[in-house]
Amino acid sequence: MPEHDPQQQARQHAAPLLGDMPTDELRRHGRAALDWVADYLDRVGDLPVLPRVGPGDIRRRLPSSPPVRGEPVEAILADLDRLLDGVTHWNHPRFFAYFAITGSGPGILAELVTAALNLNPMLWRTAPAATELEQVVTDWLRQLLGLPSAFRGVIFDTASTSTLVALAAARERELPGVRETGLAGVAVRGRVYASGEVNASVEKALITLGLGRDGLRTVATDAAFRMQPGALAEAIDDDVRAGWLPLAVVATVGTTSSTSIDPLTAVAEVCRRHRVGADPIWLHVDGAYGGIAAVAPELRHVLDGASQADSVVVNPHKWLFTPIGCSTLYVRDVGALKRVFSLAPVYLRTDDGVEDYTDWGFQLGRRFRALKLWMVLRYFGADGLAARIREHVRLAQLVADWVDRHDRFERVAPVPLSTVCLRARYGVDPVEEDRRNGALLDAVNASGTAFLSHTQLRGRAVLRIAIGNLRTTEEDVRATLEVLEREAERLVG
């Protein structure tokens, strides 16, 4: 990215040394920036999904030191176009890696307003409208998901944070002295249970909470990669005999690799039977991806049994078209969060008699995330959201049917939602077949047509096609399958 001539900058740009950008300039450049955004969304489908750059390429184009004089906005916007060379386009209609997401129009507009308001809703007093809107919008989403009214919600940035907060509450319930003394004085070892398909954020949460990686016990899964309740019960019994203290069970609705759905009702029954003191074992439901499907009435069954959980997380930024940084945690007992996180230093004390979200988690500074979810829910409406989720499920079934009919490919997991796990068959030894599937993934991604991700299931290399972007059409899916088929055949020899 070339540096601009300082004299030319001075002629084009005369920013004052004090104060903000004048509002007339903000209006002018704001229109240009919004035009840039709209133009980008218009053409994102024509760009290569995965950037064709190597490590360090973008950094080498940038100046090594900051500008001494302010630069004109026109030059900055022009450089945005050059930065696109190094952008992986998550908003691309053929982004099928990980879990596809969408920064939708209403969400983008909400982000603009959020930045302008620049609120910090740590206390009700610091942002009354933001606090109460968060209460309203989390309850709207609760209703759309079919969760009972006993649940109350709070918005964090990602499911990693939501899960960490929930497991901290579970730890405090069973080890109530830890908040004050830490784990040093605790003789018993705490254990959390989850299937082998659980997201890595659970293990990271246990590391952060001082329970360590040994604090996670993985439970066997069935042929559909779902947690086996019988195996869960046996694992808990074994641990209790060995001196472990069961703290929580994490059940998943839409696991990261296969999008399997754990049997929540049966898992909740195991938690009830294996009480720790007066309470059942804490049940946390990770529905970050799959739980959102319940917005479509015919898919509400994915959360069957979640009503018996202590906490549930869903991510509107994964499959509800909200720009990233929006994870909603629902808890049955808000007091469980407050017993961990509520502190009242003098400078935060008020007599407002209201809920302060700083007491619900470890963050003091908080972003006004409720606004973008509110605008998304209002713009699309319940029917519009359900229709879009329903279409993604239909497209995934189209892919699954194509795989099932194809002589070269096999499907390696059920398709309960909008993600398909597949691999190419070559009739060679497993190591070589895995190598060719890796080469197939690289070839598809290098084509620029689509971006897929990979995983392992039962120890074998697997490709994933995850559908979830608003702009994805059947034509995009078929174009991706054509590239997949062509590259798979090229690797036959």
C-alpha cells in the first residue's frame, strides 16, 4: 500500500489539531463509507472467498510507522480496497467453512449507531436504554426459541465467554468458598462432563477456571456422534468413587464437527439422578449454532429438554444474521451468576434498585450489543427469520442427497441442520485416502470459488459444507459441488 505524499496530504486534508471530525465532514464521508459497504456487498460474491496472499504480504504493504499528519478520508477509503486482497470474505455466499455467518444490512446499520452512541451499559445508570433493551430483546429471542419464561438472558461477545460464565456459576454452586479463597484450599477435584465432540471453548474455560484440562471428562458418543446418557452416568459414578466432585455437564445442540444434537432430556435425567448435595448436577446447553434453528417452529425440537437446563447459550451472530460479537446466555437462576461476579466497589454503588449487568459476568466495560439484535429481529421478523433458516436446511439436504447419490463421495454424519460432513472415496489405504481428501480441500479452497473447512470424525479426515449465509443460493451450492466433483476426479490418479 503506497505511502501518500505529505504535501499532497496537507493540501487535501486540514484536520484541526483539537476536537473531532466536523459533522459536515462526517456526513460527507459517511455517505462515501456507506456506499463502499453497499458496493462491497454487491460484489462480494464475485471475489475469491479465500485471499491469495501469504503470511506477511499485507503487513509489508503497510507503512512501518503511524502518520505524523492526519490523512484524508478519501485516501483511507481507497486503501480499504487494497486491504480486500487479504480479506477472507465471511460475508461471501460461498463461505461454507466453520459455521457460515452473515453481517446483515440491519445489523450493519445498528453497528454504526452503536459506535455513534458509544455506550457502556455496565450499570443501569450508565445506559438505561441499553440495559432495558437488552432485557427486552433477550426475552424476545427466548420466546422465539421456545424456552420457558424462567430463563433470563444476557448478551456477551462469544459463546466462549458465555460458557465460561456458566461454568463459573456451576463451580461456585458446588465449591462455594472458591470465590473468596481460590482453589488452593480446596481438597476435592472438580469434574465437568461433555461428549468427545464438544467445542474446545469448554476446555479453555476449565483452564481459565483453574480446573485444568484434567477437569474435563469426555463421554462416549453413539453412531450419530451424540452423547450416550448411559456412558455419562457410568463416568459420573466412576469419578465419584475415585474422589472427583461432579460440577457440570455440557450438552451440545449442533456440535462443531458433525452438528450432532445430544439427547437433552435423557442427559437432564442423569443430572437429576446424580445430585450433588441438594441440587442436580448443573446442566449447560451449548446451542451456539444449532439452538438458533428452534426459531423455525418445525425445528424447535432441537431444544427439547433444554427447559430442564440451568443455562443455555445461543449465538445470534452464527445463524441469526447478526454481525459477530453477539452471544446470548440464558440462566434459570440469575443469583447463581451474581454469587460469582457481583462486587460493589464504592464507585459502582447506586441505589437505583435495578439489575446491573456487570453483576452477571466478569466484564465491567460492556458493548451495546442488544441494538443490533433488536434491529435484526425487527427487520426480518419471526416469519422471515424462520424462512431463511428453513431455506438453509433445505440447501443442506440438497447437498446431502447429492453426496448420497454420488459414487465418489460418502456422507459420514447425519444432517440434522445445515451442515454436511463428507469425504471422497478412492479405494486406497486409509492414510492415502486421508491425504487425498486433504489435497481435495486445498484444491477447492485455492480455486476461489468456495471455502470449506475440515475436521476428523472417528479418526478420519472429513470435509464440511456449512450453509448459513443470507446471500447463499442454490446456484452457489451447485457451483461448489461442481468444483468439488472436478477436483476429486483430478486426484484419482
